[in-house]
Amino acid sequence: MEQVRAVVFDCDGVMFDSKKANEAYYNHILTQFGKPRMNSRQCDYVHMNTAERSVAFLFRNDPNLKDAIAYWRGMSYLPFIPQMEMEPYLKPLLEYLRPAYKTAISTNRSDTIGPVLAHHGLEAYFDLVVSCLDVKHPKPNPESLIKILDHFGLSPQEAIYVGDSEIDESAARAAGVPLVAYKNPTLSAAHHVTHFKELEELLESN
């Protein structure tokens, strides 16, 4: 940890508990086409993947797939943002990190990440935000993390990635960036934390 110069965050499941918002969003789309609400497996999938992947997954082998994707493209996520709950101690951690550390986000969100940060007053806390629209290959591909490393001129060991899913684990491993697993003890990671204060303490101890 003494080498770390940049802290990179996933968004959903790390910075925010967005399950309520995401489930309402995708269930709304399903309802429009007379399909049942998501089951637990579908919920797990949409929390990790891009919106386009998620809609394709929910409507795979369904004759309404093209119509569902068209409906999704014309639908705004903005009404669902207030249902996202910021994780405890996120802002104090970000205030602690800056300016000593570079801060960035690597997320599979698309154009919704800007409004999410604006709604919660977090825009000024990040030096770089990389969404799925900024790369050819979203996570679990490591492209977004590599893009962040290149932007700051850092080696993989000079950054940590705070993630909560298997997709984050795969991306971090492929990029060679140490993973800090957030609230997920099942992930293979350099460190596991359940609260952002623990991450602050890890950085302070080195």
C-alpha cells in the first residue's frame, strides 16, 4: 500500500447502494413488455453489468428484444437516482484522499454516472471518471483500469481498485491492479474492507 498513488472506485455496490434504484429501473422496463419482475439471479446480473448487456440478458430469446432495447435507449435513469444511497463515510474518505492521491471511477454505468455524481455532490472529488462509453470493452475487460493508469502515468502497483463483484475482480486481475474488495469476502483480493474508514486506516498505516 505504500506505493499507492491512485485510488479507483467502482460505482454501484461500492460508492452507492444502488440495488433499489437499479431494480426499480429494470423492473419498469420489464413491466412495459408484460414480463415478470426480476428474480435474484437477474438482479445480481444487472448490478454488475452495463445497461445494454442487462437489457439483452433480461430479454434474451424474447421476440421483444429489439423493442426493449429501443425503449431502454429512450428512457431516462434520472427519476431513479434519488433511490441510490451513498455508502457511509464515502465523502470523508474522499476528502482524506485528496490531494495526496489521485481519485478515479471505473464503472459499467454509461451516461448516468455524471447525473449520479451531480445529484450527490461528488463531482469535484474525482480526477477522472471512466464509464462504459469511454472504452471499447467494458468490465470485466481491464481496458477502463488501463486507461486510468495511462492517464496518470502509473504502474498497476501504484493504484488500488475498490470493487465489490466478480467482474471487478476479473478486471483488476487482468490489469494487474490490486483489488480492495468492498463488503464481499468471497472475492480474491489484496485487502477486504466492510467500511470506508477501514480503507482510510489501511492507507494511513503505510
